Amino acid sequence: MNECGINPSATLAGKMPWDLLHGGNSPVWERRRGFTLIELLVVIAIIAILASLLLPLMSRAKETGKRTKCLNHLRQLGLSLVLYAGDHQGWFPPRSDVRRWPTQLRDGYRNLDLLKCPSDLPKPDTGGTDARNYPADAAPRSYIINGWNDYFKDAMGSAFSMEAIAGKSIRDSAFKKPTMTIAFGEKKGEPGHGHFYMDFLEGTGNDVEEVERGRHSTGAGIRKSGGSNYAFADGSARFIKHGRLLYPMNLWAVTDYFRTNRIFSN
Ligand SMILES: [Zn+2]
């Protein structure tokens, strides 16, 4: 007995410390029925905050992976082009409306999925319709080859027209800056954008209207914050930011005139 008339050892007899903490005779797991609404809401809010922090990081990592895969596709296409030129005394595949470059370069790649960027639509548009005879031309395609319009215009003078360049090709010796002249780029995937050749002199120019300059973007939906992959006339491939493709130099151009005069800063 102490001065309060309580025998401490008697009070504690047969009880665990946490029983005393919660004050009752029954164990805590019998008295508590579950989480309160507030507790559940707090847990849900914490999960939501963590998810909102992690999801952008995850989608960014995913897009980085797709961008690397796309760059490998363009590297392979660039290599196919160089191999083709090596087999044809330096001539690149001639412009054709029947048997186009995806078919002409077929010795350099096997899988038709190589023609597709993983960040593009599942079935990007293609202008090829004869899937039986030219499956590579008719396959969904994200990439576009340079139509070398400025080079032909310069070389042909007044004989130049879009019709007159059918069947014509360019030779590797024509490039003054092969590491700075684009051979392949990414094109828009939506219906109506099935172009095979990037033509400066068609409409207001395929470099502006058909080329997708911001396919690989990490800012959600903001294409100008991203860029696209390109293969060059020497067979190399690299990523170029949206605003660096057509300014301060137009990297699709073969001639100095188009390289420095046909520029767009937007
Ligand atoms: Zn891509």
C-alpha cells in the first residue's frame, strides 16, 4: 500500500503495459474496430502525393528509352544508306514512286518495325498502298528521306521541276558537309502525312509541314521543348532539339544557299 491506498503491484497484476496505456481491461485489438475515416484519407492523400511525384519521373524514363530505340533505328537506316551507296558507286537510291527507299534499302535491314519510332502513333501513315509487292513501302512508317530538292534545283537549273526529278539520285561526292546534312528525319504520323521524300519545294516546304521536329518531348504535350532523331549523309545519327533543326542553319540543305537562306527560328 502507498499513501493513495493503491497497491501498485496489485493494479499491474495480469496486465500488459499497452493495456494500461489504453486504460481498459480488454486488449487493444478487441477495442479498436479499424481505421477512422480521417486516417484513411490521410493515407490516400500521401499515396496520391507520392504517385504524382513518381509518375512524371517514370514516364520521362520511359520516353528516354523510346528515344534511344528510335535513334538506333535511324542509325540502322543511315548505315543501310551508306551500304547502298557503297554497292552503287556512291549513288544513293533514286527517287521513285513505285519502288521507294524502304524497299530499295531492304538489304540493310530485316524487320519492318525498324521503320517505326516507338514514340509515334501505333500505325503512322504511309503513302505505300501495294502491300503485296512492296511490303516495306506499305508498312507503317515514322521516317522520311531527304528529297534533295535544293541540290537538284542547283544542278538542273531551268530543267528542274518536281516531275523532272523522278528517277534521279544524288551521289555521296555531292555533299560538302555530310556530317551536317540530314538524310533521314522523323515525319508526322497522323493520316495525310504519308510522305516518303522531304521536299523543300512542295507546298510551303516539307521541312516545316511534314517533318516532326519534336517527337521526343519530356514536357507533356509541349513539342517545342523536345526534339527528334536524325540520320546524316555520312550514316551517323543524332538527336536535334526542335529549335535547332532549321536555325541558324537548315540542316536538310545540301547547297550553301538553302543552308543559310531557308531558315526558320520558330
Ligand atoms: Zn523517334
